[in-house]
Amino acid sequence: MTYWALNGIFLGVVVIVVGAAIASRRAPKWTIVLGTLAIVLVMTAIFDNVMIGVGLVGYDSALISGAFIGIAPLEDFAYAVGAVLLLPSLWALLGGSAASVPAEKERR
């Protein structure tokens, strides 16, 4: 199984949860989520490159796409994107405080 196939399974679950949050009108505040995503992607790029550079982790070249950011395969970034979208969506669906604004409150 390639890393993209594994990412597809993980991101498929993320899409379902995000869709449920949007459908329930309890979606997270997307401007905050996108700002967080930008920060997490930069941090992922830095630390993945360091970990790969020092030999802490390695990848089977037959299982990666060949697209890189520095020396980190592009596939590594799917988990960061998934986590940043999944966690606030789950928080909103489960009724976390201040995580979302229900549609009724937005209209006032």
C-alpha cells in the first residue's frame, strides 16, 4: 500500500466528519482553522525535514510519489491537513464550548 493510499483512507474519514459538522450547522470557525493550518504546515515542513535529515525516519522510495518539500515527501503533509480539519470539526460536533457558532446565534 502506498502512502497516498493510506492517506486516502485517513482523509476520507476526515471529509466525512467535516461534512457532518457542516451539515449540522456546527462547523468550526474556518478562518481560525485555516490560520492554524498555515502554521502547522510550516512547522511540519521544518520538523519533517529535520527528522528525515538526521535519519530518524526514512521512506521506501517505491511507496512515495516522488514530490518533495525539501527532503520531506508530500505525503507527510496529509496528516497535518487531516488533523487540523478533523479535530475542530469533532470538537464542534461533540458540542465543545466556543468551538463553533450555531446558525441561530449567527443571525442575531
